Amino acid sequence: MSPVMKTQPASPRTTQPPREAHTFATDVKFVKGVGERIATALRERGVQTVEDLLYHLPFRYEDRLHPRHLRELKPGEMASVIGEVRGAALLRTK
């Protein structure tokens, strides 16, 4: 005779009602993790809706994962480097 496995019914606490989906026109303050304070800061930058948030792209991208040697850099080029501070001084000005 083969063993019979019994399965437990799902707990009522594990089933959650479906959450309301956001549309592009949804106010950004209703996005999870964005409250009134962050929404106010975003509004000052022109971001009011979910669609605005999707099109709010970074000004530039700086690759900080791959630092380079100083000898590899060209004048005016932006890059991340690793260095050692060997000394520092405090200069007072008037």
C-alpha cells in the first residue's frame, strides 16, 4: 500500500486581496516608499505622476564600480579613482 500525503488548506492569512494597480496618471505619493515629504521634493522637480517618475532620468551616469588608474585618464575626463591621502593641512583664510 502506498503512503497517502495530506495537504493542508492554505491559511486565510496568506491570501491577500489584490492591490489596486497604479496607472500612469496616479499621483506619485501613492507609490510604495514615496510619502508626502518625498512627493513634495519630486513635485519641485516637475515629477507629479507615475509617468513623470518613469521619464525622470538621471543627469549623468558615473561608473563607480570600475575605478581606473590615473595614467589611463585623459584631461577633462570624469572617472572614479582609488588613492591614498598621505597628508593634509588646514589653511586659514581671512
